[in-house]
Amino acid sequence: MKDYKILFTGSVCSGKTTAIRSVSDIETLDTDAQASDVTVRRKKNTTIAMDYGVLDLNDDTRVHLYGTPGQERFRFMWDMLTSEFAHDAIGMVLLVDNTRKDPFRDIRFYAKEFGDYLRQRRLIIAVTHSDVEPSPDYNRYLSELKGLGVMTTVMFVDARDPRAILGVIEELISAVEREIDWDKVSDRLLDTNGFSLDFYKPLYEETLLDAAMNKRGVLGAMHLGDAHDVLCSNIDDASVKTLLLNIDRLTGAISDKASFMGAVNNVVLAGPDVDTLSVFNDQNQALCLRSDKAISLPVLKQQASDLLQWSIENDYMA
């Protein structure tokens, strides 16, 4: 039996678990926990250990499919997968969610994190959710990747469709296996796994404010755009909203007037007898929080970072 391995990675909700599940001939192994990272298509569970599936290409050729957890706090599993379970993988598939605020930031991040691993393996970038957000398009990806010095194959896929994921696997395997009847494998997968637009649809959707209110100690939240405009808010106290808006403007003013300090991204007003008011900036958006004074500032900052990292500003502007 000839065995090949492929490692799938990417951000939360990019489609790693779904992609592996759509082509696996076995019941996929996935270790899930309550999700804390946030996307607009926020999912109830997130992978904390790894995904694992197996695809039989013929009687004597098999592909082992490994998926990393998306959340950075489980990066110890990235090291374990690259050094042990998938240390001899033939290649890596980076799934990129096209609805993310800056999908190229994800590419830069994962290319750096897995840099040593990729020096000896082929990388394929598989762009997902382009049916929801068609931009950036294929040519934009090629242009951006050229600027990053990343020369690789870009494929737009639907992670739910076995044919699309099989195409990615074929791209990696066909260079070393020329006797595979890929059409036969595709027909078999469609017969057994099926495919429809409702296949593996998100468990539920949640706005950024809903997600913020599920964070420990958060009493209210407000999401701001790059023009200091309120995209959404559940803070009713007008004076608190005004103060938070002024703090957000202050961060920009300090950055402009005191450039020697560098960019001021976070401002926190805290005291022993009052609620904590904080503003966290990320590129052209800001998250303002009113939180319980008992929550430590490192915890608060980490929670805000998680929320902003996975938010999509344009979805709140409708």
C-alpha cells in the first residue's frame, strides 16, 4: 500500500474540517471544543487537536488527510503535526476564507508560521467562500502572491464539494502518481458522500456584538468603522458611547501628534470602583468594550484581539 499525507491549515471557518470530511472514506476524527474565536459565520465548535481523514484512491494507494486547529492558542498542535504526524507529508493546503477582512494577511501569517515546513513541500492555496464574497479574485491573488514572493498554485474551491477538494488533492498527488483514475474516485465520492448547497452549512450565525457579549465580563460593546462611525452597538448609555467615541478619536490623534510613540492601538480606562472602558483598534475598525472591573487587562485584550481578528466589517454596514 502506498500512503501519502497532506496537511490542511488555515484560519477558523476557512473550511479545513469540512474539506477533509467531504472526501474522507472513514468517519473523520475531529476533536472539538466550544469556539471562542469569531467570524461572521461563527461556528459553534472549533478544532482543538486535529482533523484526520483517509481517502482511498485505488486498491493500493491511500491519502491521509490532516487538519490543523485554526486558533493560535493551539499552535502547539501545529508543531506536533509538522514534526510528527505529517512530518513526511507530500504537501500543504492553505485554505483562505475570501470573506475575511484581509485574506492576504492570513497568507502572510501562515506562510511565515510554516516557513520551514514549506521549504521542503509544495504549497497550494485553496480559496473558500468566494460564492459569498467574489473579491479578491484570482488575478488579485496572483498579483499579491507575486509581491509576497510566494510562487504557488491558487485554486478557488467549495470545501463542501468532494469534487473541488479532490481536485486539490489531484494537484498534489498527480505529479508522483500517474495511474489514478480521478474521475472514478470523484464518482465514488459523490455516490457515498453526496453534495448539495446545504451540505455542512454553518451551525448558526452570530454578530460581532453577540460574540462580544458571550465573552467573560463584557457588559456592552460597540463596533466602529474607519471613519469613527458606529457600525453597531448595544451600549444604551449615551455618555458612555460618547466617551468611547472620543477615546477612539484620541488614539488617532496621539498617533499623529506623537509619532515617535508609534501607533496607539489600545486605550483602557480602568479603576477599582468603576466599569472598565476600552477601545481596541485593528486596521480600519475598532471594538469598544464596557467590561467588569474584575476582568484583568491581559484577558480583556486577548478577548478583544480574538473578536477583531475574525470580524468582517462590511457585513455590519448593511
